[in-house]
Amino acid sequence: MHDFGRVSQGRCALREFRMQHLTSVVRSVSLFVVAGVCEIGGGWLMWKSIKDGRPAWWGVLGGLVLILYGIIPTLQASHFGRIYAVHGGFFIVLALL
């Protein structure tokens, strides 16, 4: 005799595991993109303020965005070295866009 309840329970557990994994991946990729945008945007604001004579508040805003860029990677679940290496790849792709 088959125990369909146990099979159904296993399928639900597998579905839940896949959803958690997908959520984790989406969160991680989102954090990489946000960190990359902060790095590029903060640097751009700072550059415009210093080199192109934009108002000083552009530089201040750029500095705050760069501070945020430094905080965002700490929200990742993995180790710093791995996160920093992967972020390098995201930065290159974002810079080319």
C-alpha cells in the first residue's frame, strides 16, 4: 500500500525549498545591482561636483551614496571575499550599460 500523504508532504517540502532558494537568489542579485548602482552613481556625483563645478551638495550626496555602497554588501549572506569577487563582475557589467 502506498503512503500518498508522505509523497505529497515531500513534494510540498521540495516546493518550499525551491521557493526559499529562488527568493535568496533574487535578493542576492538585487543587492549586487543596488550596490553597483550606488558605487557608480556615488562616484559620478562626486566627479561632477569636483571636476565639473556642480554644487557642493552633489559631492555630499555622492559621499553618502558611496557610504551606502559600503554598507549594502554586509546584507549579503555569504563571506566577504566571495561577495566582493562577484560584485566586481556586476560592476563591470553595470559600467558597460
